[in-house]
Amino acid sequence: RLYGMFNDAAGHPAVAKKLYGEMLETDATNVLASKRMIAQLKAKGEAAEAIAQLVVYVDTHANDFEAWLELSSLYLRQHLYPQAAFCLEEVILQQPANHYFHLCYAEINYTMGCLDVALKEYLRVVELSTDNVRGFYGVKLTVDRILELRARPKKEQPAWIGGAPQPAMLERLAQLATERLVSAYGGAGESPKRTAEAWLRE
């Protein structure tokens, strides 16, 4: 493997690929050789092939959360959001206390329009990391979108909207998130309400 990495660095990827292939023929579950092969594909910009190889890899090594993260990243580059979200679900199962993974999952769901899931995940982020600016900003944006959807005629509302929090609670969440954001960006010495309103106008 080290000789393969040397050839990679020296500009001889074909030699390195042959070495990794020989290693995998001897042991198909060789983690290091598999990762080097995937890294080669990624470096060459062959995203589809890298994804295919990573799918095979995580099927064998399902507890490698870093591989799931890499697969999620590759899916995101291809704008395959549902697949990227699935990968992050696997990561969160293994690392449930890491707020960053919840944040990434929330942002993907927000992008897909799954606002009910996004709000839950953003709230989980600020629960795990009480000063997380991106988390509070996500809460604010998501709540505003949900309130906007609630204001539409019933037939234009998504099916999940009935299970969303009531408007009063959503407005309170938006207010709290705004106050925390104002505090994070410096609003000392001013009325929280007045500062929040000024911040929103900007």
C-alpha cells in the first residue's frame, strides 16, 4: 500500500491502481486498499465510479461513518439530495451526539423542502450546541417557511403541515432564534425586541 501511495505521489497512478487491485484480489475486504482506489477515482474526477465503489465499500463496512460522510459529500456534488440524506442518517445513527452531522442533515432536508424534518434537526443542533449560529439561523428560516406555507389555502399545503407546531409556537421559536442571533452578532445595551426587529429589517 505504501508503495502504491508512493507511485500515486510520483505521478504513476496506473502502477498504484494495479498494486491496489492485487491487494484486493488477495483480500476483498482490505479497507486501506479500497480507500486508496476510491481516492484515486475521486482525484481523477470520476465521481460516478467513486460513488459506485463507495456503495460497495459501505455495504461491507457499514460501521465506517467517515465513508458514509464521504459518500454523502459525493452525492451532494451530484445534487442527489435524498441519497446524501440517507448517508447522513447512517452517520447520525453512529454519532448521535455530534451536532455538526445533525446540522448537515437539517440543511439537506431544508434544501429538499422537508421542512418538518429540517426544523426537528435544527432544534436538535441548538440543543447539542447552544451557541450554534447556523443552527439558530436554520430554525429562523425554517419556521418562516412553515408559517408561509400555513398561510396558503389548504389545498396548496403539503401533507405534513398538519403535524407541524401551531403558529403561536412557531412564532415564539422564530422570536427566540432571532434574539439568539442578535445576541451572537452583538446587540448589548439595546432592548432585545427593538434589536431583533432592526436585525430582521436588515
